[in-house]
Amino acid sequence: MNPSSIPAGVVNAETAISNAFQAWEAASKGKVDFIQGTPTTLKAAKYDGQNIVAWGNVRYGQAIAVAYTWYDPETGHVVEVDTILSSKLAWRFTSVSNPDAVCGDFCCYDVQNILTHEIGHWVGLDDLYDAADKDLTMYGYGAKGELKKDTLASGDVLGIDAIY
């Protein structure tokens, strides 16, 4: 993670990031284990042997965040993933102690909500765009104030089960 890239208004970003990774670790039932590395100063996606989470410029128009993934061409295995959250957008972290809470700050994107979706790409899942999938973490659209992707839905868990 690049701590210097965290927007000034985001309190406890490290907790939000950790929670996003932990959601997928728990769903994998021990088959996926993320290990936090040392902080980095990188803010751009680049195939350089480091997996990063940072705020910076995303290369895809109006994207909220992007997980850039590199694969070994011979095995098809993921060799690196860099996740960049758009530094052009407003961000917050809403710590949800009430599991029935449904909304955060409506002027901002929630770090944990968006990052939990992006970490789904780290484990091999694609975006979903069918209306029937709108409540899944891997649904390809996010909204300001949205918190429902903080936790995984049954379809997300079925997806990681199918891969691992």
C-alpha cells in the first residue's frame, strides 16, 4: 500500500484495506492468504514485481478503481496485481459496526466497498453486469454512499469456491 497516496479526508484507510482483503481470505476457506508487504511510494500500475494498492490516475475513463492484472503466459497464473483507486474522486471510509447499515457518505465512494470489489479481481473473478447481479460484490458498478460490497454475497462466495 502507498500510505502517502491516501486522500486527506480518508480516516482509517488501512483498516478499510485490511477488511477488503480479509473478506476474500475468509471466503476462500484458507486457500487464499494475502500477506501485507512493506509500504510503497508507487502510485501507478506497472509490471515491476510489486502488488500495490494506491490512489492515482486510472487509465480507463470514468473508472472508480482498476485492478491491473498480469499473467504468466505459459501457466495462466496471476503474477502481479496493482489496484489503483481514482485520485480524482472523493473518498471516505464508513466503519460499519451495524451490519444492517446500508449507506455511507453520499458525496463519496467508500474505500472498503470499492476495494472489496477490486480484490475480487485479485482472486480471479470478473465484473458482472446483469441486473440480477446488482447486489453482488462483483457487480461492475459502484455508487457514492454504497456499502453493500463491504461484505460478500452468496454469489461472490460461489465464484471463489468455483476457482479454488
